[in-house]
Amino acid sequence: MPNSNGHAAFGRRSGTVTVIEEPVRRNAARTAKITFWAVSIVTGLLTAAVAASYWHPIIALLAGTAVGVVIGLLTAALIVAWPVVRAIWWWLAEILTGLAVTGGWIELADHTTLPYRIATIAAITGIPASIGPVRRRIIALAWCVITRHRLRTCFTEFIITNRTGSLPLILWARPTAVGERVWIWLRPGLALEDVQQRLDLIAVACWAASATVEPASTTNSAHIRLDIKRRDALTATLRSPLTGLIGPARAAKRSLLPVPSALDLPDVDDTDLAPARPSRSQPKAPAAMPAPRPAPAATPVDDIGDWI
């Protein structure tokens, strides 16, 4: 990318603003050349073979060559432009916001006067800021955008390990109850372990309390999910909804009654005590078996001789 020279307030200085890294640009150009020839030859031969069934072989060969060159150029242009497309993706939120603000101001300037424009801008910025849920949602989305840029800085400074210097693709981010969750697509040369070893540095770079990472897919190890934690949701004070279920009249009546502090056992009569019923879960005691009756004594047998 071109260099930008600037004049300082005291003296002259020159600086370089790098949007696309030089190794990445050279690698994209080399890949685009290889892709152009491969796609052009394969597409041209296939097109010529199909067209030969309908046209003259020479016309079919010329048509296949033209189609192959066109498709090859489109594919190569896409590969060369990919680093630029990736940079646009990184700054997409800012680009869309800038276009919306500029276009909205132009439309207001064309159809309203200055007092109406000021009142409209005050309403657009003041009403969301005064509503708590809307304000917190906007702040959470802003942190998502900031986290994406901070992660890109982390990959540029101390995580990148591949030879060409191509950065991982930060897909998208969404707010969570404790911070932000970011999905990342790793490039060749990086693995989940490389990110796990630098979680403390990532937390510092993202201005967060801690960071965790885990795979986002069970079939592709290049797709990971990074959680940035800025606060602990378990330490928040929660209000119980049970107090709202008690009416004001009942609450006032309850407040007049004395609060018992101990059991008053003398007030309990013996008649209030009911015999405890055996629980169904407890097994019943086996019934007592009656004692066996003693066998009757043997009757003595009369001597027949006394009757004779």
C-alpha cells in the first residue's frame, strides 16, 4: 500500500500507514497467478470439449479459451482483493455508521432548516441515552466492535505464527451477560493451544478481567469461540419477587402481630396431642403368634380285668 508523508509541527517527519502487510500482498499475488493459469486451462478445456459437440472444433477452442481467461481473471482478482475485503470486513461497523450519519445529515439538510436538524439530532441521541435498556444495549454493541479491533491487534502483535503473516478472520461478536463472545476462523499456522497460552495477554489487551477459549465446532478445529469476561454476573444483587405478592393491607396486619421468638410448650394441652399414626413407609411389626396350647394329658386305659 502507498506510504503517507506528513509534516509535523516542529520539523519534518515521514510515516507509513500499512493497511495490507507486504508479505500478505506478495503471497496473494503469487497465489492469484497460480490460480489464474490453473482455472483458465481447466475451464477452457472443459468449455471447448462441450462446445465441440455443437460448433466447429476451432470455434469451440476459441470459445473455451475466452471463457477460461475470463473465469481465471475473475478468480485471480478475487484472490488479490481478498486482503482488502478482509480489511473492509474488520471496519464494516464503522463504515456503515459513517455512511448512515453522512447520508442522514445530507437528507436533513436538504429537507429541513437548522433548528429542526438540531432538534432531530438531539432526539436521536438523547432518547436512547435516557432509556436504560436501550442505552445498555448500545454500549454492549459498542464493546463488541471494540473487542474485535483489540483481538486483531493481539493477533498482529503476539499471536501470529504463520510465515506469510496473514491474520485469522474474526467473524462476528455478540454481547453476553458478562462481556462479549467472538467467533474466529484460524489460518494455517495457528491452533487452539496457541490462543490458550496467551489468554492472560488477550484479557489485558481487551481491557477485560479474563478470557476463555474453546472449540466452536466438533468437526473443524479452525473454528473457535473466544469469551471475553468483564464482570461476574454471580455477584449481582437480585431482588426477590415474593415481596410483591403480599398486599399492603396484609403486610400492615402482619406487622402488628408479635413475632414469636421461641416455642411456648405450656400452652399445649394433652388433648391437643394426637396419637402418632404409623407411617406407611415404615414396615409393620409382625403380629405376635399365639402360644401353642399344651397337649392334653393321656387318659389312662382301664384294665379290662376289673370288668370281668
